[in-house]
Amino acid sequence: MAEAAVNRALGLWLPARGGEGRSRREQHCWVHKTANFLNALPKSMHGEAKKDLHAIYQAEGRADAEAACHRFAAKYGPKYDKAVTCLTKARTASLAFYDFPAEHWKHVRSSSPVESTFATGRLRTEKTKGCLSRETTFAMVFKLGKSAERHWRRLDGDNRLGQLVEGVRFRDGEFVQDAEAQAAA
């Protein structure tokens, strides 16, 4: 069962990797990562640790976030190395949102909005297990998606999506001009 869940999760990243295992920009969900970090700490430490984790992903830029990571490691490392190991292993994928426009950060840091959108569909398909054919399941999921779409909000900075598709680079939320383009100008 766990292997099937891992395979489904890997299937989500296959298109982002170009089908060849090349990782592009994977962003780990900070809501889920925070829960993982806190699981490695005693409950009495959760309030303080949560504030320290928020300092990491709410930093103004990658350098500030890296500094907050080092403070977290120094503070919790001596007693709670499992939490620090969890943080350091996931650092690159957890801070990938800094390579996107700043307007997108609040949308990219967490997968919770995506999960809540599909929660209704997941609930209905679990309740109707075995009662539907493949075609009627797809039709039901499509209709549930169309219904959920009414409550979606527009992505902040949607004018930047074209730049992302074209491969324009961002650093700490700001457009990065290549050295060649600067020399030509």
C-alpha cells in the first residue's frame, strides 16, 4: 500500500522532471514539512519551534532563510538532531519558492489549497467505491472540479506566468537578467 502511494507521488513529479528524472524546481509543502519537523520534537517545544520555522519560510530572501535555517539547526541540533536532519535534507526543495516571482510565494509554499480543492472529489470517490465505471468516475470528478472552480481565486502575479513558462529566471522573487543580456544592453 505504501509503495503504491509513493509511486503515485512520483508520478506527479515525472512531467516536471522532463520524464528523464531531471529535477527542475520541486517545492515541498511547508504545511506538511512543518508537521514533519514538529513530529521530531516534544510537544512542549512545538510553539517555539513553529515560530522558528515560520521565520525560515517567511524570510525576505533566500539568504535570510538560510540564516534562519542555521539558527534553527544551532538551537535544536544538540538535543533534537532528527528535526534538524529533516530540515537540512529538505532545504533545497523547501526553499525553491525563492526562485519564483515574489507574488507567487504564498501560493507555491503550500500544497494545502490544491488538496482542499480536491478533498470533495476524494471524499465522494471513496464513498462510491465499486459503484461506478471508469467513465462515470471521470465524469463525476470533472463535474466536482467544475463546481469547485467557482470558489478558486486568481493567482497573484498571474501576469508573470508567461515569463515562468519561457524560462525567465528569478532570484529572491525578482527578475534576474542574464549577464549576456546586460552586456548587450
